[in-house]
Amino acid sequence: MIPATQSMYKINLWQRFIMIVGKINTKDITVIVQGKIDSENTKKCTKSIRKHLPGAHIIVSTWEGEDVHDLVYDEVIYNTDPGGFKDLKTSFVNNMNRQIVSSLAGIKKVNTKYCMKIRNDLILESNNFLKYFGCFPKRCKEESLFENRVIFCSYFFKRYLGVSTSYVHPTPYHLSDWIMFGLTTDLLLLFDIPLAKEPENTNYLITHKKETIKTDMFGASHQYAPEQYIFIKAIEKKFGDLHFKNILDFNSENIEKSNRIIANNCIVLNPEQFRLYCGKNGVDPYREWTKNIFSIPFDVWEGLVRWDVFEKMYEDYCDSEYKSSYRGKLQIYLYKLLNKRFVIWRK
């Protein structure tokens, strides 16, 4: 580790304190701050972790040559960048190998019971999410990938994408990789997977045209979205081949299987439950949703695994006696009411 005097002073001060939230002591948590350093937001990210998770061990897992001098951390890992691969048909750059390398390197260094992996442009405003850990106790053993449920955030946790006004594209196994919290052993299971073979992954839908009989997804050429690849490879370590060859290979069976695995292994919180926001600027409905819960377009919102959607999955697949919370029902009503007014206004 390259020491940083200012950062280390802040660490030593905060490490005198701990906090117990729910049944979790923050000193039993290690946080992996992962990815290329954002000159403005990574500092805010690490400071927010120290504030809301005092006593937690912070590992910054980044790339060789990155500047970490003004960050708050306990340990830094400089990884060799495996590179991103640009989609052949779109502007999308697939960074899945970057995420696997930096996340796994950090998780392998963890010595605490609990671990959180976070994008380094996310800023925590609370530790409220810890209260949900250990909730939703009923699970189907045959579909339990993790030892305990892992907490995810709903933005970018997708059920489907709206390709046009008349067609939606289902996205099985598409978890959100922006932030997650759980047992260290479970996060290790998720990220201890082989790197995607490149350029085979990026070129897949071009070199395997016979497998792509369905409508394409915005003309993309890659085999899987990064979020899908990570989840699928982890699941297949325990349950074998999922028979989901690529992003277009969706059917009623693998959509149902995906729902069951999500229901039995995840807890999905909305941004306002997690109490965090994305500091990065730009026109992105997912990032904006972290700052204003009603800013996300209704068709995008409908395609996500939100808190209310997760509750319904849990009721359907795990506990038929579970009743959805008031929060979820109220949000559905408000979103639909606002969307109806917006549609009228647009006309």
C-alpha cells in the first residue's frame, strides 16, 4: 500500500468508533471500493463509507497507476487492467473482466464475516440497508445458491428492457452489480469465476447468427451483459448448465428459473431504502433515480426488479403467507398515478 498521510489520519480517528445496526457490528464489515478512480466521486464514496460504517475495513481495488492519495482507505490493491472490449455494433464497452478482476482481488483479501462491494462513484447517506440483512428467512434449498441472502440495489437489476413500444426484451439473470452486501463467502462465490473469453464474448452474436433467431437487443454483438455473465457463471458452478446461451436465448423456462433463483438468494432494495446516490453526472435515468425517486421513466421503472417486485417474487416462490409492505404498494400507486398524468400531458 502507498500511504497517504491525510487519509490515514481520518482512518485512525474513525476506527475508534463502531456501530451496531440490526445485528451487525460495522467492525465485522470489509468494503471493496472497486474500479477506476473517479477524481471527484471516489473520495466522496470512501468518506461516506467511513462515516456510515465506522470501524469497517476499506479496500480500494483499482488499476496500476491510479492516484489514491486523497482517498480514505485501509488497504489498496493495484491490479493489472485486463481491458474492456467494445461491442462491434454499438458504443457499448463490455467491462465485465475489469469488474471480475478488481472485485475478486479485493474479496480475496477480506478477513471479516461480512463484505460489501460498491462502485466508486456511489455515495452512502445511511447504513439503513444493514437492517434488512437476515430478513426474508424462508428459502427453497434446491435453489439456494448463497449461504445467506445477498442485498442488492434495484437500479439496473433488470427483468426486461423496452426495445420498442410494442416489444420488451426479457433479461433473465440480470442482477445489479453497482452495490451488494452479504457474507464474504457468498460474494466470493459470486466473483470467483473465469474471465470471459475475448473477443469471443464480444463477437458472439455475429459468429453465432444461427442461435439468434429472436429480435436483437439494440443491435448488440456481445453474448451476455456483464451482470448476466457474473450471475450465470456463479450459478452454474453449483447447479450446472442453465441452458441460456446468450442474451437473446430467453424463454418461459429460463425466465421462471431466473425468478426463482432471485427470489431465493437476494434482497432487492430501492435507492431510497439503501440511502445512496450516484455522484457521476450525465443523462442516465438509472443514475438520476438515485437522486430523485420519481425521475426514472415509467417504462424503465417497470422493467426493474424493484422492492415491490422482489416482495411479490418472495411471496410467489418462498412464502405464500407473506404480505407485501405498505411501502411497495404506495410506490406502485404513485408511479402509476404520475405516469398517467405525464402521458396525458404529452398528448
